[in-house]
Amino acid sequence: MNNIFKKYYVSVFISNLGNACITFVLPIYTLELTNSTFHLSIISAMEMIPFLILGLPFGAVIDKINIKKMMQICDCIRFFNYLFLFLVVMLSEINFIIIAIYICAFINGICFVFHSIAESTLVPHIVEKKELTKANSLIFGVEYATNFVVPILTGILYGKDTIGFFFLFDSFTFLFSCLILQFVFVDKSISERKIWVKLHFKELGCEIRDGFYILWQDKKILKMLMVVVCSNFIIISYYNGLLDYMKNQLMIPTNIIGIVEGIYSLGALAGALLANVLTKKITGLKILIGCIGLDALCRLLLPASHSFLWIAALMAIIELTSAIINIMVITIRQERVNPEYLGRINSVFKTVLLGVNPIGLVIGGFVLSSIGSLNTMIIISFLCTLLFFASVVIFKREYNEK
């Protein structure tokens, strides 16, 4: 890989350290404060609602703006966002802390809209097309590697006296990520763009329409979107249910939960490394369907598990399949879409994909509160099995292509 990508990779690594820390700490801390899976679901939804509002408009302008500068601005905002949460946790009462978590989740969701679309659009500009799968595998790989190490360390250090410092650590990782991005030099087609452009309402509508039209013309990507959207909607509350199941039903201590999350993140790391190997021998869609089937099988087995090691092993396989699916989806999209339109396609794809998540989280929150985490996980596993058979039918023609 070239030197530009290596610098970008360092930035990704540092920001992922903070992300892994906050992803582990915030749900557990929220559950301890509220003792409610419903609050957990609403906070998760707050992070995704901005995509419903901003995803399509941002996608309409992303191919015209300086996406590197946009990523830096998002990192700076997230630095101040989690610094604020650190101060609130250290100085405030419980009720205000919960409100602050809601606010920070929403702000983080706004930054996620801009940063995630910009990130997936930037990669094809700094690596050659033939190296896209390798680049995406490395990017996802470092994410999963940090998700393996950080939860274990965080679980050991976690406590009432240390909780605020996790938010402080997270804030500074975004600051360092922003500074390193300054040394990632991109071609003039991006660097000479303005940080923002003004579009009239009519122009904005035309750009959004073009994104949907291009997506509609490519049936392979369209079908892929349909399957992944259904999958996201079904499983979005699964991890909240699993956390509640481990913590409140199996009574697994927080430090052991950290080890469990670390172990199954190792599966995701293996998936990121395996994806690059599999694509050399098997078509992307065959890999995609196979992973959906294996994921469903593991989810069927998991509700019968009472040992944290058995849960960790099954979740490792689930995370392995998820990692491969993520890499296949983004690589197929990057390979098939002209870079000139990639930003718009990414925004449409992610807006639809993540737009269903708040609905799934709210519904999942009600279901979790009504029938409990174990029964919810069983229902989700059967729905995943149905989705596997549906995907075989949907991709029947493409599946037989060499």
C-alpha cells in the first residue's frame, strides 16, 4: 500500500481505539444508570436518527466538497463532544448525566453521517482499484483488532472512579486522528474543493434523484441493499439483548463481559483478514449468502448457551461473518460505481441502510421490555434463518454466475 494510505491508516487506528472504548463503556454505563434496555435502545436510536435527516442531502454535495476537511471537522466536534461528557460525568448528578448522554449520542450521530460517507468515498481516491479489497480489509481489520484488545483492558479497569476518564480518552483519540489527517495528501480533484457548497433546493433534489436512479439501474447493488437492510432491521437490538442477557440473567461480571466482547471481536478481525483471501477464489455474492447462512445458524444455537465461553465462541463466528459481509458490500459498491457518483450512492445506500435502524431499535426496545432478552434473541434467530432462504431466492441468478 502507498504512503498516503499508511498515514490515513494511522488516523483510522487511533480513532478506532476511542470508538472501541466508548462502544464498550457507554452501553454498560447506561444500563447501570437506568437499569433499562429501553433507554439503551433509545440512545442507540439517537445516534442513527441524523442519518434519516441528513444522509441524502449530504450525499448530494459530497462529490463536490473537500471530504478530507469534512472528516477533520467531524473529528474536532467529537473531541469537544466527549470532553463535555467527561466533565458532566465527573461533576453532575445522575439525571443530568442521562440527558447529557442523549445529547452527546445525537451529536455523535450527526458527525457519523458526514464522517462515514466521506470516509468510504475517500478510500478510492488514495488507493488503486485493484487494491480496494485489501484496503477495506485493512481498515476493517484494525477496527476489529482494537475491538478485541480494548474491551478486555476496559473491562479490567472499569469502575465508578474510572468511568469519566474513558470519555476523556475517547475525546483525545479524535483530536489526534484529526491532526494526523492533515498529513494525508489527496489529489487536486479533492484538495481544491471548498469545504461546503450551496445548492438550491431544486438542485439538491436533482442530485438526490440521480443517486437513487443510479442505484435503481444497478440491480445487483439494489438487491444487496434490500438484503442488508432487512438484516440490519432484524438484528439491530440483538446486541442490547445479549448484553442484558449476560449481565442481568447469567450475572456475568463486567470484566468477564469485556473478555467475551474481546474474544468475539477477534472473530471479526479474522473475518477482515479472511475476506481478502476468499475473494480470490469465490465470487462476492456467494461469500455474502454463505455468511448470512452461517450467521443465522450461530444465532439459532446461541440462546441455548449458558457458558460465557460458548457465547464468546458463537459470537466470534457471527462477528466473522459480519466483517466479511461488510467488506463485500462496500467493495462491490466501490468497484461497480463510477467515483464521480460514489458519494451519492454511498449516501443513498447508508441512509436507507441505517435509516431503518432507529425504527428497529425502538421496536426492539419494546420487545425486550415485554418478553425479555432471551425470547427476543430466539425470535431474531428465526427471522435471520428466514432471511437466509429469502436471499438465496433473491440472488438466484447472480449466485450461479461465475
